[in-house]
Amino acid sequence: MRIAYVISAFKCPRLLTRLVNRLHTPRSVFLIHVDKRTAEKQYREMVFNLDHLPNVIFLKRHACHWGDFGHVRATLKGLAHLFDKEVNFDYVFLLTGQDYPIKSNINIESFLKKANDKEFVSFYSFPNKYWGEEVISRRIELWHFRFLEDWPLTFLHPFAHLPSNKKLDSRVKSAILASVNLMFRKRTLPGNMRPFGGPGYWCITRACAEYINTFVNQNPAFVRFFKYVDIPDEIFFHTIILNSSFAENVVNDDLRCIDISSGRGPRVWRKQDIEMLAQSNALIARKFDTAVDSEILDTIDSELLLDAQMSA
């Protein structure tokens, strides 16, 4: 089983190094995109720490602001590299630099060998109870702009969605906004595709990844459309896959252990959470931070991965 890992990293060089070393096998390949906003010193540390592994490729960097198209673009760079360089792989796993396996490499490979070419993508159709009734109009039909440093309408910083019904504090600003609204009509998804959404990470077959790579090259209007969608990485790939023949092979599971019950982003796993991770059927867990708790990684290695590796 040959696995390609596309990893989107931002911080925690030691964690990224540990993640890659833990997942590394002679059959694996790693395509790593590091956010261009990451300090140069941290980026150089990441490259230096993994320089000894020939199957690790660092992709050309660009900025990945939260909620914009940068994260999709990073993934597409990884997929493009796999096919441009004719890399041999069976599955591609999309990860972040703050993920960590909770199953051994042997167990991960064994699971995917038995998967019978299934695609592992957690998804929802719209509308749904998780994202609300207005998600299509709010996230897809409006034009979304983020972190536009040179945007002349400074009263719309740092995030704007157009057309906007925002109430402004002067007639002049309101008149300007009304004029701008006329230039940004509500939008419809190209190709009469039905939108789907879900968590932004997945594990898919080579055939499905190749379909996505070909689709984006042949449908530039679809890609342009998603450059102005709100948090597009939670909709872009799901919509492509669930509107294709691969939909019948999709398992509604991204093979990831994540806790978002607090409502304030993913829980950062700590040493006391080891039982919860041990009981999970997932292959990968998110999210970790060595500045918060690095001991949890040692505990995973000794209690979940080492024993499994020795008994497999």
C-alpha cells in the first residue's frame, strides 16, 4: 500500500517533523505546503529537520489565511505534483501539520488495503442542522473577500461579503456600499452542481484524486468561483466528489478523531485524553500543539503505536 500525504503546515516545526517521521515508510511520499506567513526561521527548521528523507517534497509557498482559497490552493498544488511527477501511490491522505496518527503504519496500510477502493470523506448535503438553513446563500451565493490590505473601502476590513446589508454610520459610506453591491450580484454554482460540505480533510483513492486534478484543469470557472466562497476547503472537494461517479464509493467518514464540542475550534489533545484517543476507530487525530502538551505524543507512541507495531 503506497500512501501519499499532502500536509498543510503553519507552525510547530517539531510536531511536523515528528508526524512525518512517524508516518514515513519506504512506500510513502509527503507533499508539504508551509504557509508563507510562517516565520522564515520556522520554515527553515522544518526543511532542515526533514532534509534527510528523499520522499519529502516542500511545495512552493503562498499565504493561507483562515477561510480563504489558500488552503484549497495548497492541496491542489500537492495533487498536481503527484500527477505531474507521475508519483506511484494508491491513496492520498490530506493532513495538517498539527495532526498525528493514533494507529500504526501497519494498521493504516492494512485498513486501506481492505477498503476496496472506498473514498473517505465526511460530508453533509445542504441544508443541514450543522451549518444552518442559510448556508448556501451565506457561504456560496455571496462574494467573500478576506484580508484585502489594498482594499479601498477600509470600513469593510478585514472581511467583507457582498452584496452586503451592513449598516454604516454615514450616508456617504452607505451610498458607496450600495453602488458596490450593484457590481456583486448573488452567484450560482457553475454547471448546475449540487453543493456538499463537511470537514476539510479526507482520504481518497488515486483514481478519485486524478479525477479532481483533471476536473480543476478542465473547469477553471469552477475554481474561480470558489476563490470567493466562504471557507471553500469545506465545500470545494466535497462538491466535486459527490457530483461525480465516485459518490457511490464514498464512506461518510474522514478517518479522523477530532473534538469540536467546545464550539471554539478543535480541542487540543493533552496527555489526560489518551483513553479517548485509544477508544477511537480513527487513523489520525487532530489537533496537537507541542507548546501546549508534548507528552501526549510520547504517550501515543508508547501506548498506541509501539504496541500495535510490535503485535502486527
